[in-house]
Amino acid sequence: MDIVLIAPRHQGVETLPYRPQQRALFPPLSLLTVAALTPPGHRVSLIDEGVEPIPEDLEADLVGITATTAAAPRAYEISDRLRAKGIPTVIGGIHASTLPDEAAKHADAVVIGEAEGLWPQVVKDASLGQLRKQYQSDQLPSLEALPPPRRDLINPRKYILPNTLQTTRGCPFACEYCSVTVFFGNTYRMRPVPEILAEVKAMPRGPLLLVDDNIMGRPSYARELFAVLRETGRRWIGQASMTMMKTPELIKEAARAGCVALFVGLETLSQRNLEAMGKSINVATRYRELVNCLHDAGIGIVGSFMFGLDDD
């Protein structure tokens, strides 16, 4: 089959005219992974609508679409248009997994949860013309022996940070607003560090973007990972939670391993807001201490905040 994977743009559907960006921040790692999971014998291509338009005359035997909530309206629009042409579509990703019945109104099949263990069956069923309405696994997939993402399907020059990497999935915390534990589970799954090293060595030169939701969520694993990253000599950006204040020496190890910035969910300056949303790991009065600790180690902090909470 000819299989096309599409990452829809986030721009509103009514906003015209639409022009792709010359360079986006980073490529859709999820679709690069799906491409790698596709069984041999099929031709796979990828369209990231953030940097390139979808051809009006697109033809395919199967189209897979991923979407965040922000991109869901556009994903549905694309899927509806392709189905009207007789092209079977499959929708997955975090939004469809959360609202599969909504997504099912716009696609021939919905993949709920992670693609490992599901996508090969989707491809097999599609090749036989026997797509099911929903595909869902009853267990979280192992992160061992994963095929490397198909980075050959993108043009790295179209991205500011083309080298994206995932080393862990899941989060043990249960913040009320967050979709991570719903999608990836409230456990912490880790990839074997030697496999990560092999993947990094095969990447083009340049900095890394680690998309893990909490790079220091398991300190013993983080130490092993940082030791390997230090060997590569790469600079990298990641995400972490305020729990890193419990192991300040790990922050220094991250800096020595090449970390130059961390995205941290500070969420709000109000402790009452934090308590209401179940963010028990954050203490607002320690934010200044956290920032100083990161700055002293030479790490920049990208703070994430929400506005409009009850105590604002």
C-alpha cells in the first residue's frame, strides 16, 4: 500500500490564506515512530502541514492522522475530505485517544493510546479492506527494542530542532489537568540506555530535544542517561518537574551532560491553585530557589503557566 501520514497544522480552520512556516520548532516524532512501526512491503511518506501544504490531488491507500486538541478541527477537516474521495483514514494521538467517539465520526478507524502493538495490525487490516472502528491495547507497550524513528522522511532544514528523542514515557503524578497519565499511564517506563546511545549516534549533528515529560522522574535512570549523553558531547533541552529540587546534584549532572534548558510546569504562583489542581509536587514559595538553582548550574528555564484558575 501507499501510506501517507499527516500532522495537521494548528492554525484555525477559518484562518485564510494559510502559508506553511519556513521553519517549525520540531518535527512530529509520533508520526516518525509510526512510520518506523509500519511492516515492510509498504511505501510510507509523511506530510507535516506546519511546513508544507497537503497536495490537492493527494492519493493513497491509507492515511494516518495524528492530532492534539488544538489541531483536532483541522484533522477532522482533512479526514472528511479524504474519505469523500474514497481514501480510508485512521486518526490517533492524544485527542482521539481521549475522545474516540468524537474522532470516529470523522475517520474509518481510531487508534486509542500508543501505536506500538496496534499500528501493524491496522496496516494489515487496511490491506485486506477490513479496518475495525477502534484499536486499543489492554496493556502499555514495552519500550525495549523500538525501531528508530524514520527521520529520513523529513527535511531537517525545515526545523529549528530536528533531532527529537524520547527516552521515557509516563508520569507517577496525577495532576488533575494533565493528559500524560491518561495517555501514557501513571507509571514510569524507560528505554534501555544503550539503545538510546545508538539512536543518538545515528542522528545528524546538532542539539537534541528530549520530549520526555519528566527527564528526572527516576533519578537512578537519569544518572545513567546523563552519563551516556555526556559521552556524546551534545547540547540538549528537556522537561522536568520541581521534584528535581530533591536531588540538586542531579541538576549539576544534567548540566555536565549538555543540558542547556529545561521546560518546567510552574503552572501558577498561587499555592491554593496548585492544591486545587492536585499539583502537590509544586511549592510556589520555592520557585525563586528553583530558578536560581538551575541558573547556577548554567541551565535556562522555560516556565509554563496557566491563567484563569479559580484563585487568580
